[in-house]
Amino acid sequence: MDVNLFDFHLPEEQIAQVPLLDRTSSKLMVINRETGALRHEKFHDIVSHFNAGDTLVINDTKVLPARLFGVKEETGGKIELLLLKQTSDDVWETLAKPAKRVKPGTVLSFGDGLLRAECMEALEDGGRILKFSYTGIFYEVLDQLGTMPLPPYIHEQLEDQDRYQTVYARERGSAAAPTAGLHFTPELLQALMDKGVKLAPLTLHVGLGTFRPVSVDDVDSHKMHSEYYELPESSAQILRDTRKNGGRIIAVGTTSTRTLETVIRDHGDFVEASGWTDIFIYPGQEIKGIDGLITNFHLPKSTLIMLVSALSTREHILHAYEEAVAQGYRFFSFGDAMFLTREELNR
């Protein structure tokens, strides 16, 4: 399958640079995943699309202040780091810029030596394995020195760092936010629960793949990145009960979807599970774990638009994207949302 089949034209001015003042005031495109029929609403209207007995699956990962600015101890040359994932105690996979300055044995200093790191291994595409040393607690030092790792297509400064966190973020470990969840507020979640909707948290730490485009021409040849996930037994039980009682499972974001599909494919049911997943979902594969999906509008030719297309069809999703461009929707991390459902909708 040609990756160019998932391309679309997006005017640069429609890439959202800052979050809206009210998280729930973004636009919401509701799409029938089987027919492609769609309707334009506001995100706070999403409550009306849920029924008692439905379950909303949320990714409670928390974004680390994972961007660090420091120097080479030997020369004073400036280095920027992005922490991607922890591989063992104090050892992290990172992206270094400029990477050519960071060779095995290079020692970096951050915050006048408050945090130091030695390069252990050079990887492809600017990746570096670093071992950190510090006094105290690593995450407290990181909170002091690090900044929020906004995606490269966002050029504005973020006034409130918490706006790049979901309101239910709990488990530290992501290099990027699960952005579909940024639309929810505590009040909106409470309105859903008051209606009889259950919440099922899981964790998937968003990693390296968020910053890597699909670089091959053939979709089947793409190698997906690996990310750590956890589905607790409490959430697995909620999901099993939802299916048993005829309710719907609605995933917030592609990260929640990938976690559920990993568990279903590996275990055949919703069970307590954890590990690393490199699952790659694209058209032609059956999605078994969810009935609906809340997601943002994604980059052209990305694995994310391919996943969304797998839940519907490529034609329906690209038509929806064309409509979103025509209607002035805001795209990507701080942009508007779509809800893929089986509800009957009038065009």
C-alpha cells in the first residue's frame, strides 16, 4: 500500500499553535465510521453521544519536562536533548541535537552540573543512549531543569505548561502528550460519569515514533516504534463487563487504541497486561477492541491517520479531512477533534 494514499493538503495556518482557553470549546466532527456521514459540533456536545453502560478508555500517561539544554563539559558546546524512554536505572534513550557532537564517552552538563550525562551508545537518526548522574531524585531534578517537549510544528511558547497535559495525567513517562485527551475537563468527565459512563484508565508512554515520519514508500515496510504500556486488572474488568452487558467501548486517542488492540491480539480478551508494543494498525486490519474513537486531526502520511482509516475507510477519512480543511478546523496537537462512531448521522 502506497504511503502517498494517505496524503492531503493542509494550509500551514490551520496548524494550531496554542490551545484554546476552554478545552471543551474546540470543534468536533462526528463521523459515522461505516457510511462516512458527518456532522459539525463542539467538543462539549460529545456527552450527548454516550449512553449509560458505555466505557471511555483514557491514557493516563504524564508528559515529562523532557527537553534539556546543556553543554559538553570538555568544550562548552551547546547541546539540546530530548528524553524518549528509560531503558534501565538512570539510562535513557534520547535524541541529541546536534547529534554529531555527542559521541560515546562525551559527558554533558545541565544546570551547572546539577545533572550530568555520559553518552554510552550512538543510535540512528540522532538517537543516543545516555547514563545520568545527579544528587537527589531524578524527576525532581528534571522538573527543575527540563522544559515541555512541544512538537516541532508548534512554534509558539506555551504559557501554561499544564495545557500540554491531560487533566487525568498520572503516570510519568511520555515524551509527548496523548493529545485527544487534551479536550477533556474534570467537569466534562463528571458529566459523562453522571450519565452512567465508566472510565477505564490505561497507560501508554508516548515515545520516539511521535517524532518520526513514515519514511518508506510502502506502508507494509514501515517499522513501528516500541512503547511501554500497562492495562490494569481494574480497567480490564470494566472492559469485560462493558462487552458482556452490551455497552460500547470508546477510546480516547490512538494510544489507547493501540494498547487495547495489543492486549486483544496477544491475549484474546481484556486482561491485566504490560510490556512493550510496536503494533502498527492500518487499513486491511480488523480493530477488535473498540467501538468508537475520539481523536485529533493528524499529520499527512502518518501512522496515526492510517490507524484512524483502519477503523473506517481511507476514503471516508480523507473526505473528512478535506471537509475539516474547508471548514477551518485546527489541526494536530492543540487542534480540533473527531469522533468516529456507528451512530446514524444525516449528511
